[in-house]
Amino acid sequence: MALAYHSGGTSFAAGSWSDAIGFADDATLIVESGQQSVTAGLDNSGLTNGIFYLHVRSGFTGQIGTAASPLLSKFRNTYTTKPNIILEGGTLYLSQTNTCNQILVLGGRLILVDGTCTLLEVRSGYVTRGATVTVTTLDAQGGETLDDADNATTLGTAHVGTGSAHFRGIVTTLNTYEGGRATYDYTGTPTTINLYGGRCNLLRGGATTVNGRRGVLDTSKATRDQTIATLNRWPRFIHEST
């Protein structure tokens, strides 16, 4: 299906797109510009297979959806040529009705209200993960990523380098790299924390295993008693505990 461009206005209904169709199975959609709030035509959950991708470009500075009424869409989960969502500008409230293969955030604000994402890549901008959102892998190499509430929705593997991430839900494996800053603030315990550089602030939860190859593990601001079952230290690793 050819690209369709949003022609402006406050709706994502069919007539608001250059092909007069918009959201349809295998659609490729681009929002180029605008300052408006898009509040209508947001429920596109009835598709059979889902759209290929939605690209919100940096020229858009408005808002799509709200916390109470997000963009509700289905993505074709076998499409891997491009990310299912590319966000460069504006604010997008998003709820996925099936698994989204990849989300790429290059700017703007993404608020994940509900759904499942296999790979969430953050290069710039701001991302909030809601309490019922499942992310298999987070790759935060810029920008800021935040869990907006304590929750038990597991995040599988998180890579934090040159960006910052604040976790208030379970992370199975947390990796930090040079320039990265991760804060873990949840009662559930990560299985493994690997520090290859950067800083990990451990406020709650402890860890089963911490591998400190380089960088800083900071437990000096802990708000709860913690247990680190195994701490492996390399020469260029620092543990700040007081």
C-alpha cells in the first residue's frame, strides 16, 4: 500500500488522510506537521492484520490522543522492514491491541498506555511506560525513559547508555553503559545487573547478581534494606554505599 499523509485537522478518520482511507490493513501512514490536538478517529482496533507503521515527523508539535482516550491501533506483527512506530515530534498517547514489533523514539513524548512491545528504542525525547505495558527489550541510548507507577509488569532486558531510565517495575536484566544513568526503584529484584559503564542507582529491590565491570553502583540513597546475593567486582568498578 502506498504512503498516506495526514492532511491536518483534529481527526484520524479516513477523510483526514491523503488516500481517504488512512488506517487500514498494511497501511503506511505519515504525520508531517501541525500543532493541533488529534482527538477523533483514534480507535482503529478493528483491523484484521494491522497497519505496517505510523511515522510522526518532527514538524508535528501537537498531541495525538489523551491518557483517557489514546490512539488505539493494531500493528501487523510480521512487518519488520521499519519500526511500527517512529516518533520524532509531538506527544503520542498509544495503546496497542496486539504486539508491536518495534517502536523508535527520536524526539517528542511517547506515553505508552497499554499493550506489548518487543523492542522499544529511545534515542531522544521522553517515554513513559504505563503500569500494564509489557516491553521485552528496552534500548535507551538517549532521552529519558520512566515507569510512571509501581507495577509488576516485567521488563525483560534494559540497555541504558547515554540516556537515563527510571524503573519502577521489575527488570529481569539491567545493563548500563558509558554515559548511561539507570535508577532502579522497585521492591522486586532484578536477576542480573551488568555495569559496563555509567551509573546505576539502586534504591529498592537489591539484585541476585551484580557484575561490576566499570562504572558506578550507588546504593547510598537506598530507601529500603536490600540484598545483593553476588557482587562481582572488576578493577574499574566503584561501589558507593555511604
